[in-house]
Amino acid sequence: MADTIDKMPYFLLTGIQNCIPTFCADNLNNIEYYLNTIKERKEINAFSEKYRKWVKDRE
């Protein structure tokens, strides 16, 4: 939901380039489409840290 308020820089936060073939199909370009891959890669803590830093830097 936060992504609909303020678009996130996906590659910076997830390491996944948006709109590559594996992520384009039915992708509304919201962060939810990337969360399963982040979890599968066991990178949820890294994502959380990057997200918090990104939010703080924007303040």
C-alpha cells in the first residue's frame, strides 16, 4: 500500500530490475509483486533495512 502513495525505486531497494520478463506479466508495478522473490532469496532483512534508510533519507 505504501507503494501506491509514493513510488519506490525498486532496483535500489530489491536488487530486481522491474519489468524484466519474469516480473512483467500481470505486474501492476507494486512492491507486492517482488515480495515473494525477496523472501525466497532470504533477503527480507536487507530489503527492510534498505527501505527504512530510503524513507529516512527522504525526510
